[in-house]
Amino acid sequence: MEVLRIVIQPITEASKYLLVTTKRQASYLVYCKKYVENLRSEGEKLKWKINDVQRLVEVAERNNEVINDTVQGWLANAQGIIADVQRLDDQAQGNLRCFHLRLRYKMGKEAKKKIATVLGLQNDGDFTSISCPNRNTNIEFLPDGDFYKFESTELAMKQVMDAVKDEDKNIIGVYGMGGVGKTTLVKQVAKLVKNESLYEEVVMVLLSKNPDPKGIQDDIAKQLGMRLEDGSIHMRACELSKRLNQPKNVLIILDNLWDRLELADLGIPIPRGKEHKGCKIIITTRDMEVCDIMESPAKIEVKVLPEQDSWRLFREKAGGVVDTFASHDLPRKVAKECGGLPIAIVTLGRALRNKEELVWKNALLELRRSNPVNIKDMNEKVFTSLEMSYNYLESEEAKSLFLLCSLFEEGYHISMNDLIRYGMGEGLFSNVNTLEEASFKVHALIGKLKASSLLLERESDNRVKMHDLVRNAATSIATRYEHGFFVKIGAGLKEWPENENLKECKRISLAQNNIESLPWKGITK
């Protein structure tokens, strides 16, 4: 009996296996139609799943997020299977009614296997996340804006790039007057740094006059692909610091800084020597003193364009109309009024593009009289930008001295001694009793105005000069009612101006006019 059991058991097991196999193979033939219909049904469900995932992907892409590799792979596989399902369904539509057994068997077998694959893809399509934040999207896709590669701008860019590559210069200060192109320059630097793979990550944050610490932390974190939890500034700073102290080197650009920013309080490692050499900081500011209080070992000034570069830029913006005027030097005179300031050159060129000659003559007249009311965007973009530097002066004495400079004609080299005497006479300085003390005060205030790019450096220490457009902005501010200025320099006046507001004015400048007599009526000789 034992021998018989040994012989029969394997035969029985083999028979069972053969029966199961035969049954399965037969099912492909018998249930072919059912399998194809089930495949069609499950394929439709997979299509719905694909559409759902695809919509989520489109939303993520609109937000500049990076789609996860698993999602992209799943979509490719799912769309490939749907193509197979459609092919098999089309094939079945024409052959299910025929009695070609071999073909029905083949279709049934393939449909059965495809159902398992489709069901697996349906389960795999339940993603917990579709994408992740895209790092440095603000750098990768920055528009070029109004950056032009002149010799003068290339020099400033080279200086910044040299400092970026210098391990000993971990804080780089880029300064210059409003509208000179600091932001545009550092955007180009950021792109160049990424293209040359000098830094693995580049972060750029635009600051306001009163920066929001949490806002700065969030901007930096988002660009680094991390999310800071709500909490105290200190706790968030700890998390950000951990990330910035990782081996990956990071370039952080803080644009439009007006005062000292406590980097450590935000979680930004303070670069000292070669410590944290993987973290470098670029700041842009209108005030050179901000570079000093941020302890920047590299200070790079972005200067106005020289006359030749200014004309090339202005000509490009104004178009071919500059060659059509009877007054051939008119366009160059207008361009010269911009004083090499890129924001003014671009704004004025666009405003006058393809305009007739009389419009150009009127624009020149308005610019020379510091009243460009009919020139599109000049007040909004140019004068507002320059006035911001004035508004952010903390010292009222510095503001008063700045406005005092508007009494002098365009291009005039203003004597320090004149400013000392006028300031003393006006009582502008507090706690000053002697001319010597006034001299100390004026020199300190002039230094502040120069650092804020509101006055220009001169070879002589005893004289200063204003940029033409800064002077226009100063005149615009000074002649507002509350300041008591009346300035009509070079206005072509032949008689004393009839103006009721003159009664309230404390400071009057009528230089470069042709007034032959003064209105002595009411004035005690």
C-alpha cells in the first residue's frame, strides 16, 4: 500500500496542476468576450485617474513646481497601457463574433493579463504628493529686463563676479543712486553664477524699507525648497540656519537694503573669513554707508553710463525718429538731460519714440525747468525713485541741506563755504554756535548725502555737485508749499514773476534770467 501511495500521489498532484492549467487556458477561449469587456471598463477608470493626475500636474506646473519622477513615470506607463487597451478593444470589435478559436484564445489571454496591469496602475495612481517646490525659479526664469552690455556695465559685473569667486569676500556690497541699474545687474550676476555652476543654489530677496523678518525667512526657505513652520522668529531661524550650514554652497542676494539687517537673527550664517565659505551674500543699496555697517569687505559702485553709452541706449529706445529732425542736435540734448541714468534714459526714450519734433522740443524745455509733467512715466518712475532716497534720509538737517542745493543752477560746483553760510543764516543746524562747528556739521551731512547717492563726488573737497536729474527732483520737492522755495533758474524771465505764493517763500533762486529791475514796492530800502 505504501508503494502504491508513493506512485499515485505524484500522479494526483500532476493531474491537479494539469487540470488547473487546462481550465485557465480554456477560460481565455470561453470568457474572451467577458475579459475584453472588463478590460474596457477598467481602462475607462484608469483614464479618469490619468485625467485627475494630469490636472494636478498642470496646476503644479503653473506654480513652477517640479513634478515628482514617480508621477511622470506613472503617467507614461498608464498612457502606454491605455493605448494597448484601445488597440485590443478595436481588434476585439471586429473579431469576437468569428469562430477563429486561436484568435479568440489569444485576445482572451492578453485581455486577462492587461486587466491585472490596469488594476495595478489604478492603485499606484493614488499619490500623496504630485510635486515639490522648484528651487531658484526666480533666478532661472528672470527676464532680462533693460540690461545692456556696455563697457561700463561689464566692468561693474566683472568686479562683482570677481568678488563672488573670492573666498575672503563673503559679503559683497553693490551701491549706487536710485535707477542706476543695481537690481538689473545683480540679476544678471545671479544667472551667470548659475550658468557657470559657481554656486549650487542662488536665492534673491527683494526688501522693503521696513523688512518683515518672517517674510524674508519664508522667501529664502521657499527658494531653497523647504517650508518653515509657523512659530517664533528664533525657532524659524534655527531651522533656516541648519539648512544654510549644510555642505551645499548658497549665494543669497538681498536687494534694496536701507539699513543694517541682523543676519544671524534671521538664521543666515554670518560669514567670517573662511568660516561658512559656502554661504556668500550680495547686498544692493543706495547708501554706501549700509555696506560699511554690514561689514562688507567688497564695495562696488554702479555708476551712471558715460555719454557714449547713454546715447546708444537712448537712440535704441527712441527709434529712428532721432535721425529725422531739422534740429540734428535736439535728440542728443534731450538724452544729455538724463545724465547717464538708465531708468531715465529708458523711460524718456520710450516716451518720445516716434513723436514729432515739437514734442521733443517741449520735453527738453520741461526737463530743463524740472517740470516734466507731459512726459509719460517720468514723474512716476524716475522722479519718484529719486525722491525715495530723499524720503529715507533719517536726518532732517541732511534733508534741509539737500534742498538748499536746489537753489544752484544745473551743473554748478557748489561751494562748501556757501552751504555753511546759508545753513547758519537759515538756522538749519542744531547745537551749532560757531562757523567752525557749522563746518564740521556740513562736512558730515555732505558725507551722508554722497553716501546716499544724492550728491556727487568732486575732485575738490570744498565743492560738491548734483546729478542733473537729482537736482530736478530736489527742485520739485523744494518748491512744494511746505518748504517755502521758489526756484526758476534759466526760465527766460525778463520781469519779476507775478506769483501769490512768493509772499510765503523764504528762499528764492532766479539765476540765469534777464530780470532788469526788482519790485521795490512794499520793500523797505
